[in-house]
Amino acid sequence: MAKFIDQSSRLHLLWRFFLALTGGYLSSLAMPRENISWLIFASVILILLSVYRLRPVPAFLIGLVGGLSFYLSQIEWLSLYLGPVPWLALSVLEALIFAVGMSAISVVWRVLENRIPNALPVRQITIAFALATVWTAREWVSITLPYGGFPWSRLAQTQSETFLGKWVYWGGLGLLTFVIALGSAVITIWVLHPEQSFRRPVFKKSLIGLLVLSSIPAVPFLTQIPTSQEEGKITIAAVQGNANAGLFANPDRGSILQNHLDASLLIGEKDIDLVVWPENASDLSPFEYPQAREKIENFVDQQTGVPLIFGTITQRGNDMFNSSILWLPGVGPTDWYDKKRPVPFAEYVPDRDFWYQLAPDLIGMVSRGYTFGERDGIFDLDNQKLGSLICFEIAIDDIGRQLVADGAQVILSQTNNADFGRSDETFQQAAFARLRAIETGRTVVNISTVGVSAIYSADGKVLQQLPTFEAGAMVQEIDLRSSITPAMRWGSWFDLLNNFLALLLILGSVYSNFRSRERKSL
């Protein structure tokens, strides 16, 4: 196989293009809602094979093809309302980062194969660890840069409905991505060098790889995640209004608020402690529209008699915020959370003057951007600490970590998926909510305007779920927890260490390549 790949890199680059294209596309089938989760291993294997023994520039070009296939196939929902330009622009940007990562992988791979003695038992696993380290670091760059990155299309996202998702309990989504990349790298090396893996006397080299591979299912299989209450219980009613609440929708004024008021009737006479509505649940801000304030006061004071947390747009001075409001019976609004990470090019435009010159029609659609929030996401309700985040913030690692650090005992993820219709987007976002529950050790109430709305326990089990595009209410008694999972304690350190090792591997490999060429020129 290795000889075949070597020949194809010189004579038949189309074969490598095919591997990269296929690998990228298979990743989309591993994602929710298709959920053929094991295909993510095949995806990574094919992409790694496509750049094996390539020099940096060809690896970059092949990686660009793989990256485009990877992102274009996963986030086609971005074009649903905004057209193809944002979908193509974001996919190209992420594919460029992907291509740089694959170029780095090819350099590190070549150097390690040349430098590590073939007889060394740890040769294969060392190379596999290096490839997984660089892949995971590349993913971190993608979800972090630029403008806060695009926190989507992560290998970990594919395992939300499998027992492998328990890996995030130990180290977060970054660790699960690393585990998937590591297992894929081990198999890739075996595919390339079967004669070095399973024939005596070098079988002991593959034995280490077998132990690593067996640990991938063994660790989550043996992991028992605690879910019992530690700080009491709270009964929450989460309401999905089935409202046309998209950014560019044009519903009748007040209809979105009315949808959620009507859907709240489905709670019935159940004994509850709190009602939660999603992001943008009130299209009329009660701070600006007396009729909205009157309806919400009547709902909280007369109809339920319990607090309400809901999303609306607020304005303070010249600043606009995507906010979540805590409204108490007989008191009114007492606390609020403003979205800390508005989505670039959707909820605000960074460097507007520059980008307007390139795409005036598109940038002009975002006429006024939201201001970044600075308040913590904790609502204190009778000494019960409720953590709140808004929409895509569920996909951002540091926001979930900060909520737990601030004392959140349950996490409320309020979201509005109406812009993405019946596409895969809402299912992909729900995958983050499920993994975040396992990672934080907190029940996550993921409530959307149109779905997917679901409640996930601390071990990722689905406690309740509503059908999409139907009004509904989930009433659930939730265990409040305060213990800290290993992921919350060490997850950020894993990311830092992995990125540091990846940087050392890349710099060391580039230097080694440079020295080798220098010696050859003498």
C-alpha cells in the first residue's frame, strides 16, 4: 500500500484527490442527523492517506480539496436563507486552515518516519500520536481563529449518540477529537505498512497499537458518570413555541411572543419551579413595548406564579444585545445575561469597512450588530444557580467551562434554529448540547424556537425531547449538581499541552527538513 501511495503521488494525483474528496464527504455522513458515526474514522483515514509522503505544497493542495469537501458537505445549511456566498466563503476559509494542518501533518509524518528507527517498538504509535496531536491542534485553530473561530465540524461532534461520547467526561471535546484521530492514525499506519505490523519479529510494534485501539472503546465502556443530585432538585418547564423567529423573517409583530404564550398552555397544571423560553422568544422587547410587558407580567404573575427566563433583544444606550431575561412573579425583571459571543457576519460584522468593499450586498444585510455581553451567565434563584448561554455558545468550550467555574448547577441553552429550516443544523447543535452535558456534569436544557429541543442528563441520556416544528412543553425534575468533572478540571490544560506539543513537532520537523536539505547541498 505504501508503494502504491508513493507511486500515485508522482503519477496519479487524481487518486489522492479522490481519497481527499471521499474522506471529506464521509465526515458529513458521520455527523447528526445521518449519524453513521463510525464513518468519521474512515474519513480521517482516507484524508491521512491522501497526504502520505507528500511534500508541503502538494499536501496543502490535497488538503485544500479534503477541507473543502469536509466543510461544504457538513454546513450546507448555511446557504438555506443567505444563499451560497456565506457557505462558500466560510468553507473556503476553514478549508485553508485545514490545508495548512494537512501540510503540517505531511511534514511531521515524513520526518518521523525517516528519523525513528524501524526496529523501535514504539515507532508506529509515536507517529500515530504525533499525527493525532497535529490534527487536534489544527481543529483548535479552526474553532478559535479568526474572530473567535467557527466552533463547528469537530470530530467529537460525531459521537454524541455513541458511548465514545463519554470521553469528553475525562478531557472535553478536544480529548475526544484526539482519541478519534489517534485511532484513525493507528489504522492508517497499519494499512500503509502491513508487512511491518503483523509479521514476526515486529508484531510487538502492532501490539502497542492494538492496546491503544482497545482502550478507545474500553475507557468509556468502563466509565460510570455520576448523575445524582448534590444541591437539590428543580422542576423546569421548557417551552418550544414553533415560531418563525429567523433573523430575516418578517412575522406579524408580537406573533413570536404569542406563540410562546400559547405553547406554555401545554404545561397544564403541573407543579413547576421555573419556565424557560428559547432565544428570541419575545420579538417585542418588554422594555420598549408596554403590550409585551403586560402579557409577560400576566403570564408570570397570574398564569404560572413562577419565574420565567426568556430571550429577547434589548437596547441600552447605543448598544443592542441578544439577551436572556430573568422575570420574577410580582417583581419583574431582576437579572439578565447578554450573549458574550455574537456570531460574526450574522449578528455583527467585524472590520465592516474592509468586508463591505468585498461583499456590499451581503454585509449590508447585517445593518446593525449586537454588542458583546460582559455579564456572567448565572441566574441565582433561591440559592439555586442556573447557568445560561445563548445559541451557538453551546459549541464554545470556554463558555461552558466558565459557567461551571461560576457555580452553575444546571445549564440552560436557549437557541433559535428557525433560520435553518429542516436542515441538519439543529441536530448538529443538539449534539453539542448532549456532549456539553457529559463534559460539565450538568443537566443541559436545550430549548429551541422550532427544535431540536431536548433535556440531557449529566451522562448524556435524553430525558425528554420534542418533535421539531411543533409547539410543545417539556416538564422535567432536574438534579442540581456542583461536583467538578475531570474535563472541567483538566480540559483546558489538555488543549494547551496538545497545542504546545503540536507546535514543537511542526517546528522541529521543519528545522529537520531544512538541515537535511542543507547537508545535501554541501
